[in-house]
Amino acid sequence: MVMSKKSEPYGLGLTVSEIIQEKTKVILRKKNITFSDMRDLQGMVGGISQLIYDDVTTQNKLDLIWNKKISLLSQDVVSNIFGEIFYHACKEAIQTVVSVTIHEELATAKIIFNNNEVDKNEVSKRSVGGQSSKRRTPDETNDSEE
């Protein structure tokens, strides 16, 4: 019997790759990404991949790599222990999907520089919790001679 669940739907009609794409997009939207993060794109892909690896089910992981060729002589895997081979094969497959998803999201990303955007709801530190001045009234229209 040959299992081929790669294209079979999961959950809400999503394949495992689509689940990984959606999870990646959710993580990216929740995260404040800096330019420094963008310079270490490989580290960001690895971090997101680890979060997703920890989050998806073992069945999803198995389905993701079921038809994948796995070389026991890989540079990354120097072990012949099944668990380590399984982990590295899953991680590699997840990283591929995460990397492609990040590149697609970056193609349409909007860059906002900190000094160009002012938070309209921001309250200055001087006005928080303090008492109003008794010498000056809030309806004063011009500066006094103080």
C-alpha cells in the first residue's frame, strides 16, 4: 500500500504545506521585524521553522516528508538514528516552505521608518499622572511674561 497524503486536505481543506504557509504568515504579522532581523534572514527562517515544527502534529510532519528522498549521507545528518533523520528531514521541508513564504510576503511588504510615522494616540510622558499647573490655565491663548 502506497500512502500519498501530500495533497490530501487537512483541517479546513488545507494541505500540510498550506498549513505551514498560514502559520508563517501569522507569525510574521504578529512579530515586529527590524532591519537587523531582515539581515539575518536564515536565522529568522530557522526560528520560525522551529516554532512551526513544535506546533504541527506528528502526522502532518510524516505526511510532509512521506514521499521525500532522504540521503543518509547528508552534511546535516551524520547519524543513522531514525529520530534524528526524521527531525532533520521535517525541519528541512518546513524551512523550504517558510523561506518561500517569507520571500513572497517580503515582495509586497511595506517599510515604515520610525521617524516618519507619528502615533496619534501617544500620550507624552509629562502629561501622564501629573497635576495641571495652577499658574497657567488650559485655555490660555498666548504665552505670558513668565
